[in-house]
Amino acid sequence: GAVVSQHPSWVICKSGTSVKIECRSLDFQATTMFWYRQFPKQSLMLMATSNEGSKATYEQGVEKDKFLINHASLTLSTLTVTSAHPEDSSFYICSAGVPSQVAYGYTFGSGTRLTVV
Amino acid sequence: TQLLEQSPQFLSIQEGENLTVYCNSSSVFSSLQWYRQEPGEGPVLLVTVVTGGEVKKLKRLTFQFGDARKDSSLHITAAQPGDTGLYLCAGARTNAGKSTFGDGTTLTVKP
């Protein structure tokens, strides 16, 4: 089945620094990947749609200059949190789907716990 | 306004009890998924329903899609501690569109 790998699982960084999170589709090509943010005991909030070879589509209220998304290949999308602040601390999750089967659901990565100190 | 409303938000029951989680919307979906998420992990797909009135069973879990494809329910029979987790419904309004997630239901099954 479709496997999505997310790295790192957790990261601690200092305020003002940037952090890159990777999302890879291991056994399929994904023209579209999604990035979510999740607060404790809450649902997933879609941040942006990552499109291979083109600019990401950001949801309303998400700062595109702060959350940089790059989808340079059919198997890799990256989310870079720039100039991180403590309020950026959260659980970030990516998802992808086999293009011909997305109507049947998506596969999620295992998530990245970001802590900004 | 949340497109998909889940209820209840929190549910704590004893092992062996039955429960139902609801996912309601005023919008029509081409498909609806149910996921289960454990702490520190990404959601795992349980089932996808696409046909109005469809019922799918996965061991002790029964999923139903409303006739009008606006709502869904998840019923768990004889809940076990291993069923503990966050249950999320997600709907897609087109076959290739992004999914909208419900608020989630946090289920705790006590031994």
C-alpha cells in the first residue's frame, strides 16, 4: 500500500531559526501533497496544498512567507518554518494520495513535533 | 463555520460498551473517510464510503454513509481499550479535491 514517510519525527529549535520538514511518498508518485497543523486534542487544520512543479496553494490565514513549501519532485515535498517563534510549536503532518485513488482517501505521514524555545 | 461537525467531541466508556460517533454536514460529499489517530502519530485511514446509504463493516466497526451523502456515522460494538484514539471524519467534495476534516472525537475506552 501507499507509504508516506515524514522526517524528522521531532525537532527542537531556537527562536529565530528555520526548520525544514520533509514528506516523501515511498512507493508511489504524488503530484499533490497536503500539509496540516494540529494542536493537542484538536483536529487537523489544512495549511497548504503542495503541487509538484508549481507554487503551493495556501489556505486563508496561513503566511506563505513563513511556511515555505517546495515540491520539487514527484516524491518529495518540504515545509520550511522560517524565523520560528514559540507560537509555531505544533504537530505538523503531511499527506499524499495515489493520483488514481485519491477519491478513496489519503495516506498520512507520522507527523513532526516542532518545539520552538 | 465548520463544514463537518462531529459529535460527541469527547467520549469515555467502559470496555464492552457500544458507541456511535456522528459526522454531519449541510454539504454533499463525493466521498467521506474515517481515520483513527493515536497520540504522536499521523491519522490512519479506516474506511472510505462513496455511495449514499452505503454500509461498511470492519470487524467491530460499522460505517454508514447517509442517503444524501451529507452525513456519516461510525458505530463500535463491544469497545476495547485498543480502540482508544482520536477519530476523524473527512469529506471530499470532488474526487480529486482536498479533504475537509471534522473536529474529531476523542474516545477513551477504560479496561
